[in-house]
Amino acid sequence: MDDHTKKKILVIEDDRALQNAMVEMLFQEGYQTVSAFDGEEGLEKLKIEKPDLILLDIILPKKDGYEVLAEIKKGENKETPVMILTNLEEMENVQKALDLGATTFMVKSDFSLRDIVEKIKENLK
């Protein structure tokens, strides 16, 4: 598989250990990854990198995931699938994210990295 066919995933996650683990696993699965550690950086990288999918945490420094999601859906990348990956499991958080245009909502504690990769594959089909 040459690099032109590789899908690019933007991971916006402030937990560096989790960010590193996800990037490593996605790399092993053949994806290109771009990392951001806060909401503002995530939006900057989005403009430059034009990813095929965005993995987004809700609780982030500078701009939270809801603000980032709202901006993504208003901008030129609004068709890009956004998967929310968070520790917030309350129904109102799920609903808010889906209402803002997230394609998938996953609670970190409920899923392994492998599950997350499988969801990414589904979202990129």
C-alpha cells in the first residue's frame, strides 16, 4: 500500500500516554496520524492536514471537544467523520456530541484500543 492510499487520522487528545498508544496502534494498522494536545492545536492541524477522520476528546485544554466539533462542522472539513472518545458517559454529553455532528461516541473505559481501531475502520468505509 503506498502512502497515497493511507488514510490520515487526526487524534486530538490531551492524555499523552493514551495519545501515544493510539498513534502507535493506528500506525501499526497502516494509518497516517497527526497529533494535537488541545482544542486550538487540533483546529490548526485540521486546516493544514485535512485528515480523513478525527478522533476527539471532549475534555481538552484551551477549547473543549464540543467547541472544536462545532467549529469543524461549520468549516470546510464538515464532512470529515468525527469520533468522540471521552470519559464522559452521561447521556446529555452523548446527545450533545451527536447533535453537534459527531459520527460516533465512545467512552474510553468501555473500549480497548483494538475496539477503537475497528470503529475507525467502520467510519472510514
